[in-house]
Amino acid sequence: MNISRFFKITFLVVLIIVVSACKNETKTAGAKETESQDLASEKWFVQMAQSIMLRYPESYQIDGRDTAKWDYVHGLVLKSFIDLYEMTSDSVYFDYVEGYADRLVQEDGSITTYKLEDYNIDMINAGKILFPVYEITKEEKYKRAMQLLDKQLKEHPRTSEGGFWHKKRYPYQMWLDGLYMGAPYYAEYTSSFEEGKGLDDVAKQFELIQKHAIDPESQLLYHAWDESKEQKWADQETGVSPNFWSRSLGWYAMALVDVLDYFPEDHPKRVELIQYLNQLADALIPYQDETGLWYQVPTLGDKEGNYLEASGSSMFAYAFAKGVNKGYLDAAYKDVANKAFDGLTQELIQRNEDGTITLTQVCAVAGLGGDPYRDGSYEYYINERKKDNDPKGTGPFIMAAIQLDR
């Protein structure tokens, strides 16, 4: 074969390969575009879950991470995926959850990036996904990991009356957030492996928050309580923080409806927990905006700088809807939940060009104390940054959509 003919043949082969590849790429891109665009016809829980998976193909990437970390935000979103799997039986949702668990949990039950000695109640939350993963896969490493988290709870430092500190580095403090992070896991573990012997202790966590953090006038609960009254944010008489925060109240409402899954109907503390839920629901109603949403600082809706916040509103929608579905709340609260969900979809959801959805106006983070010091003032809460699609909003949004079948 002469050199000229060889190059002509080679050129033709390369050209065919390139054209073919371009056609396949166009076909694939078109399929993806169609798949994304078709999201608008799906229910909201599918739309949000699919949007998350398109943004984060690997579940450890949730919250924009490029390395795997055991974290409460992953536990929150992936718990919503477990709920979605249980509703739809679509294994794609379970596989997404299992991928995270398998990557983080080692054969000996140790958990990558988790440090028991930090005694951080936040780190318990992701453990909730281990129950279904263990039940379905039967892999012993997941049971060992659950035992490790239970060991933390058994050793966790407590207030003088038995309330879990929020973290070792936040001594003598109980935060509403911590009730969601620890109590549902504790309730499920003791029900699954200890015949429920720890349920009284679970109920005690709520009893102590009700005793120390409630405002007698509004019946809302303050973000946190410091037994030692040493924090600059703590009232010197009561020990409570200075303001109400929607998401902390949302954490607490979700904690109540979720722990009740594990309290048998004849358990003496069950009625008490249902009363707490009703009390909180009643207290929140006066502060629901006409849009259906709640403000970042719920009692100061008309104050300059305040804004309608997505995560707290999603959490309330979920807690109210589940509360009705389970028979804990009056049926009228389903209307309240639907109104809240309407507010989320009409005011705070944006449709992207690729068909995915974005949840806006989510408070990225808020806490108390630390360095730099967070004083719990009104100015502090409204000036913490907002973040689109923050997992503390997207997870509860899916949960609320499931409970409302929206």
C-alpha cells in the first residue's frame, strides 16, 4: 500500500469514529436533557431527589463535598431517600443511601471521620440510615457501627438532670437541634436491640427541654438552654438563649413525630410526647405568614432584615403532615402543612434550565457560642448567610412532599 492511500484510509476511519462519537454524544445529551425536562411532570419528592442526584452523583458529595465525611446533613438528606425508597420501592434511592454507608463504615464498624471522644450529638443523626441498610444487606459492619454510636450515647456527658450536652465542647448546654440529632436514633436503637429499655430516657430529653427552654407566654421554645448560665448568650435567670429560631423549632417538631414511631401505644410517655407536639403546633400557627411560610426569626416577621426561611418551613410542613397522618394532630393541620408546602413551591422553588429545581432562602448554618462567638441576637440570625439547595432544606422538603403525597 502506498503512503498516500494509507493516510486517506486512516483519515476516513478517524472521520467515521469522530462523527459516530458526536452522534452518540448528541443522543446521550438529548436523553439527559429529556430526562431532566421531564422532571416537571413528576411529584415534588421525585423532582427534588432527582435534582440532588444529578448535582451529586455520589451521595458523599452532598453539600458540595469532594471528600467523604460522616455528617448530620448527609444523614438528613439520605433519611429522606430512605423514606422515598420505602414509598416507591425504587432501588435507585436505596442504592444512593447504601453508597454513602458503604464508603464511610469500615469492616470493623469504625466510621471514617467520626470521633467518639468528641461527644458531638450531631454525629448520631447519620446513624439512622444504618438500620435499613443493615436490615437489607445483612452486613455486620453496619450493626457494629450502630453499636459504636450507641456507645457514644451511653457515655455522652449530661446535665445534672440527665439531658445530653449538645457537644463536649458546649458543656451543660441542650439545643433543640440536638433532640433531632440524637433522640430518634436512640429510640430506634433501644427498640430494635434492647426491647425499648431506653425509651424513658429518650422521653426525658424532651421533658427537660420543655421544662427549661419554653417561653410561658408564646409556648415556643428558645433555641438553647445553658444549665451553667455561663454563656454570654444565656439569660442569667433562666439560662435560655435570647431568641426563637425557626429551624431549631423545626428540628424539635421533627424529633417529636419521629421518636413517636418507636413508642408503643401503651407506653406511659407516649401521651406526653403527643401533648408536646400539639402544644408546639398550636404555638406556631399565629406566626405562619400569609404565604404559608415562617420567618427566620418567627416572632419578628415584620422586623427589618427578617426573611421567609425554607428549612424551618419545610420541617414544619413535614411534622404537621406526619402528625396528622399518624393521628397525633387534628386533621386541620394537614391544611396548614399544605399551605406551607404551597409557599415553598410558589415562593422559594426555582426551575433551572436543565429541568432540575432549586430551593432558595435556606439559612446555611446558625448556632450559639464558638469562635467567632455567636450571641443568638436577632442581628446574628438574620445575617447568617443563605444558601440555595442547602441539605437542611432539601431533605425536609422531600420528607414533607412524601407525607403530603405532593
